[in-house]
Amino acid sequence: MADLTAAPGLRKSATARILRVAGPLVELENTGRVAMNDLVLLGAAQLPAEVVAITTSRVTVQAYEYTGGLAPGHTGRPLGVPVSARLSPSLLGGVFDGLLRPLSAAGDRLTPGVAPDPAPGGGRFTPAVVTGQKVPEGAVIGEVGGTGGPRPRILVPPGCGGEATYVAAEAEHPEEAVLAVVGGTEIRSVTSWPVRRPRPVRERVPAVAPLTTGQRVIDLLFPVARGSTVAVPGGFGTGKTVLLQQIAKWCDADVIVYVGCGERGNEMADVIAEFSELSDPRTGGRLADRTVIVANTSNMPMMAREASIHTGVTVAEYFRDMGYDVVVIADSTSRWAEALREFGSRTGELPAEEGYPAGLASALAAFYERAGAVTTLGAGPGSVTVIGAVSPPGGDLAEPVTAHTERCVRCRWTLDRELAYARHYPALSWSHSFSRDASALAPSRAGRETAEHRAAVAGLLAEADRLADLVDLVGIGALPAPERVSVLAGRLVREGLLQQSALSPNDAHCTPAKTAALADAVLAVVERCRSLVASGTPPEEVEQADFTALLRAREEAGPDDTATVRAARDAVLHALGEHR
């Protein structure tokens, strides 16, 4: 069993008698020396719990395990330290529960109070400093050899610094071995950090570098910057999980932290299986080697679901401090909010809109605020990008979780039920989504070209949407020729550019070069269609032209194959030239 009492700074406290048990809510007598968010072990099984309220006589805790068999009269033992995550380089490639306990050796069923010991970690340590050298907080002491993903760096802890009086030699070392002594502080590969406390940085900086997701509709129309925040609201069946999995697989971040918060177990099993089989297109190694999966499925303890979100972002900050760009994918924050609502009802907290606690907006803001592009304590760049799925009941985007989340994020990728039912994937609504990062990403040359494509494509989609209801009412034949070309342009953009198949070996992900080539091709064909109609060609002839080569280019061209796209464009333009 993992030793929860081994946290640094542990204060020995007297045991307290349990007074009340109501599901995950447990009340104990207040024996003093207990603080908010402290860790408490309950009963003979030592179930982990966290202090959430304190009165002069009682302490209220939320239990992170099933409390069956726990009763008034049993004892609880406050540990005097906050709930913390065990952080080490061996997190990469692992699967953990909401408290960051490894699941690889947990068996088919989790037994309350029994947490498997973490697998022995370690690796080859390569020092970056020498004995006698002055090193500040956040400085890199050395690197630990990874398994094909990013190379974890060992840092001087926050608040430490001084002369390195000992530095281990380059060799294989276990995780618990002392690798350096700086200012009297022993530094190991493994450390811990309270999950609800943001890790310190030197400063926050503007997020101006794009995060390429590999999904054309996002990278072209609604781009996100490294260190930004995104909400992905969508009803059941709109493809949220598949879209988030695609981003986790193909985005160009250094580390991915995937938090399955209250989702179905079979979906998490698919994620783990696929990540283990896929190769990273940047390194050639396993995609799992740059991924940390926090799995807290719908049948696992409810309050551990609440902790999993904070655990995931703490892991992300740990790797960010090494100088890496990290993406946290939380699927879904609605299940997290439901855990807050259920626990609030047990404590008797006055409910707000739809029964959610009054502090929901503050809790969401505190979570998304931990994203950002920063200068680390070691003076290097790093970032945490947070992408949170929202599952509004019945697809109601006015419900509290969606509404409060929208206030906290810089991008919203709304998934549309009608597009999903029409088999248009990703079913991202271009009329109900936005990106506040688009303007910040425009100054570079590539950003200006993308901005030009974005404006042109968005204009075509808006015009086609404006005419859609009119076409349904009077028919396409009743429209003037220019408007008929606009309707055709909307179809070419949707089918030839924005659609993307997660199952296609060529089109599951797309580089910026291929996205630009497809956008150029579609816009060139639309412009040729407009010029033909303007010169007197009947719109019926233009509509009946063969656009197959253009529409198939996205499937036939590889992720970075622009030559095939240009050939398809030229073939369609040549065919249209015969209509002159």
C-alpha cells in the first residue's frame, strides 16, 4: 500500500472520533491542529479524506474512497499536511487514479483503502551542475533518461537555492536516491506538491505561440495559443470525446495530461489502448511516452473525481516548470461540477442555480486560472494549456457550468448536434464558436496568411448559412446566380476543407502546410466559379461540374502532402476552364 504518511512536513496529530457518516461526507470531533485541505485517514482501512470545513467542535471531510463499513465511533487520524500529488519522471506513460495512485498494478477492482505501491522508478541521471556551483531555485540540476518522450529535468525546489554541496555522478539511480544537495536541501527525482496550490513561476507572459492541434477546423478558424484556455461544450453524441482524443494524439505539445473525469470506463480503456499502440510523429517513440492519464471513471469514488481535475493540472505544472509546453485535457468538467453539487447537498450548503453550489463560478475560475504561458523559476519558457469538455444536459448551452466556463476561457469550440447527425465531423459549429487568441497569433507571416484564409473561409460559411433557410423555402433555382455560387462555395468549404475523419490514416491529423494548401485550393476554385458566372456561364453548368478531385484531396493526401492537393486544385480549375 502506498504510504500516505510519508509526505514532507508531516505534523503528528491525535486521532479524532468519527461522529457522522453520510456517503463521502464524514464529520469528526475537532481535536485541534487541523487546517483546511489537510489529509485525514479514516477508520482501520485508512481511507484518505480532505478537510473541507472546520467549526469549534467538528471537522468535516470529504472521503476519496467508498465509506461502506465506516461508522460513528471509529477514529480518524489527521496528518497535518494538505492533499498532495507524488511527482516524478516516472509519471510519463502511466495511468493513475484521481489521487495520482498508479492503476497498472491495482487489479480488476479497486479495494477501498488499499493503494498499490508505485512501480520502482529511476533512470540514468546526467548532471548539469558541479559541486560548489551556486544554483538558484528552479535551476536544472540534471536530466533523467526517459523512454522516448521528453527528457525529465530535475530542478531545485521552489524556495531553495545556494551552493551545490553534493551532485551525484552520471549513473543509474533509483527515484528515492539523493541526486544533489543544494543549500542543505536534499533533491531527489521524486517530490510532492499540494494539488490545490499553484506552483510558483517567475512571471506570466502573453500567450502568442500557436498550439497546432492537427484538426483543420480548429487550426484555421478557431486557433488556440500555448498557455490559453478552451471550453468544448456539446450534447451527447456530438463527438466531444473523439475530438479531445484526436487533440491529445496529434497536437504539438511536449506533454499531454489526459484527465478522464467521470467518463465511461470503456472510453478510458480505448484511450489507453490507442495511446499505447500509436507512435509519436515527432519523436518516433510511443505516443504514451509523453502522456500522463488520470482515470477517474463514473463508477469510481465521487469525490476523487473532484480531486482529479486539480491533480491533473498539478502534474502539468510540474512538467511546465521543466520548460515544456503541456496540454491538460479534462473530459469532462460537467461531471466534476456534479460531484461538487452532490457533496454540497450533503453538507446542507444553500444551492444556487440548478442545485449547483454558489461557489461553482469561483471553482471553475480557479481551475482555468492555472493555465498560462510563463517564465519559470529557472528563467525558461513553459506553458500549460487547459482544454475542458462541458456536457450540458440536453445540449442546453445556457446551463450554469457552460455559462460560467465561457466567462473563464479564451476559446470556445461548440459542437453542433445537427452537424453530428449529418455525419459532419468534427461537428464544430462555426457560427457558435469563437477564439480570442486569433488576433494575438496574427503578427507573424504564417499567422497573417492563416488570418487571410480564416477571414475568407468564415465569410463563405456565413454567406452560405444566410442563404440556407431561403434555399429550403424557395429552392436553389429561384436564387440569383451569385447567390447560387455562394451556396456551392459553402458546400465545398464544408466537405473539402473542414470535414476530417479520425479513422483515416491520411486525414486523422493535418499539418499547417496541408491546411493552407486545402484552403488555397478551395478558395481558388470558388473564385473561378464566381468569375465563370460573372462572365455569363449559366450557374447550372458550374454546379454540375465535377469537383470530386477537390473533395477527395483531403483523404488522398497525407498529413503534410501539399503536392497532391495542388494537383487536385489544378485538375478542377482545368475542368472549369472548359466551361468558358
